Amino acid sequence: AQSVTQLDSQVPVFEEAPVELRCNYSSSVSVYLFWYVQYPNQGLQLLLKYLSGSTLVKGINGFEAEFNKSQTSFHLRKPSVHISDTAEYFCAVSANSGYALNFGKGTSLLVTP
Amino acid sequence: DGGITQSPKYLFRKEGQNVTLSCEQNLNHDAMYWYRQDPGQGLRLIYYSQIVNDFQKGDIAEGYSVSREKKESFPLTVTSAQKNPTAFYLCASSMRSSYNEQFFGPGTRLTVL
């Protein structure tokens, strides 16, 4: 089975500062990795995904993530955050032969002026 | 505009009552999913369906039931057997060719009074 650990439950950051949201996964097989964003009282929106190929993945809204197989990590980064990036961020993993997405518990990003 | 709709957005129920949450998609996706979200818990899979007239239990199926009579629809019934039903419920769907990339609806917030 696959599992995800999001290492920070809350990340406060000032506007225009860089941010990194950490995600580690556990799996005995090859995996697909995803980052989703959730704004208050809304569904989840896909930010980016790693399926294969280049380990640096670029997504929407200026976010990017790097797949590191040796460290079993998939950290999400943005060089300069905006107030509008305030949201809950979820990392998810699945086996590339399966159906299920296993989600982390989420990281709440709070951007302040 | 293609997408996933969930209704109602807010739902109130008295203890002991069954209630059905609606999920409809016009993305022509084969697979559909129901997740439950509680604060600080991430998303947990309740049921999923890969094709019409077939569905499987997820990690927390007890107290819930589903049906999949049409490709576009995957309603979830929260029964009186569910001990703690107050939560945010999210429906998702994915294509057969890419099971793992899931698209989410806006969610239904259920409150038991």
C-alpha cells in the first residue's frame, strides 16, 4: 500500500516570500504523485502531477514540485507567494497500476501581507 | 462546460434519518469516487465505481451505500448506521485511461442535528 506524510500542518509566510510544502511518500512499487489545492468550502483542484519523465514538474499558478525517488519526496515550491495562495494543499500518491489515491492530511498555507 | 456537480451544497439531517447526496458528471469519465473530509484528516475513500452497475468499498464504507445505474451519476446514501456523519463529502471522477488523475466536485457539507 502507498501512504503520504505531509510534514507541516500549517505554514505561515509573508507575501512575496518563497515557500516549500513538504511531502514524503511510502511505497514498494512505482508511483504517481499529485498536489491538489483546496480553497475554503470548495472541491480540490489539481495543481500538478508526476507520472514519469522529468523529475521537475511545473503546474498552475506558478507552483512546481520535484520528485526525488531516493528521498521518497515530492515537495511543492513557489518562489513568490500571493495572498490568493492562502488555501489547503494536499499531496496524494497512487500506485501506477492501481486506482486509489491516498491523500496526506493537508498543509494549510497562510499568506499574510 | 464539462464538470462535476454535487447537490445540495449544504445539507442538514436529524439523527436516525437516511440522506442521499447527489453527484453528476458530464466528462464522460468511467470511474467515480466518494471521499469524506474531516478537519485535519485529509480525504478518506468511502466507495468507488469503475464501471456502471459495479462498485467497491473504500477504507470507510460502513454506514454508507451507493449505486451506479448510469455512467453520469453516482449518488451516496448516508444511512442511520453511520455513527458520525457530519463531514464534508467530495465526489470525484477519472477517465479509464488515467485512473489515478481525479477531478473533484465542489462538495456537500452534511450536518447532523
